[in-house]
Amino acid sequence: MTEEELLNSPFALAQAEKSKKKARKTAAKLKPSNEVWVVNGLEFLTAETIAILTQRGQEWHDENPLGEKMYCRNDGYQFIIHSHEVQQLYNCGIRKAQDMLAAVRAVVGKDEGSYVSVKEFCKIIKEDEEDFRKALKYLDPNFSPD
């Protein structure tokens, strides 16, 4: 069975629908923030942008019906992103960084406390993945959030 056949199989499509349903349920828990802040030109956590992020989460599951492909890479790039790294890259507070990761988790349908992959983060926030991975590689490893 080729990869294309596998991704279009009834099982894969059913799994995608199941994941999309869970993502819609968790995204519905997002509430608009009292304070409006901008990420990549998008006002973050307003009623309108929650709808946009929810749509991007649904598109994620359309593109990855069986979940994210996990290739073996040994190129020094990391697979998951942490809040202190988001804080450094976006020059924001640690709480804002945690809120961003929580929003990505919610719209993708992940459980609270689950890791967010760099690929998921870049897809939802609309960042170029390769540039983002390169920026992550050059962050200060001794950085500690205040």
C-alpha cells in the first residue's frame, strides 16, 4: 500500500474526522482574552482569531489524517517547542508564550499539558517552518524566564 492510498483509506479518513471533532471540542473552550496582543500580524485570542485558529486546526487534520509524520532526523533541529523558546522568539512574557502554546494545543485537539511540535506551531501561527527551526537552533540555551 502506498502512502497516498494509506492516507486516503477509510480508516485514515475516519481517524481524521475523530481528531477534528476532538479539536473542535477543545477549541470551543478558548475564550477571548481581555488584553489584545498581536502575533504575526494577527490579533491573538479575539473572537475572530479564535475562529481563524480553529479553522487552521481543522486544516491540520485534513493534511495529517493519521497524525504528524515522524521522520528520523539527525540535523540538530528540535521537534517540540517550549514556552521559554516562544518567549525569546516573540519577545513577549512567559504567560503570553504559555497562552500561545495552550491555544495551539486547543485548536489541534491535544490534551492540556501535551507537547506542541514545531510543525504544528508553525502551521497554526503561519510561520515558515525551516526559518523557525533555524531560529530555534540559535536561541540562548541558558535563558531562564523571569
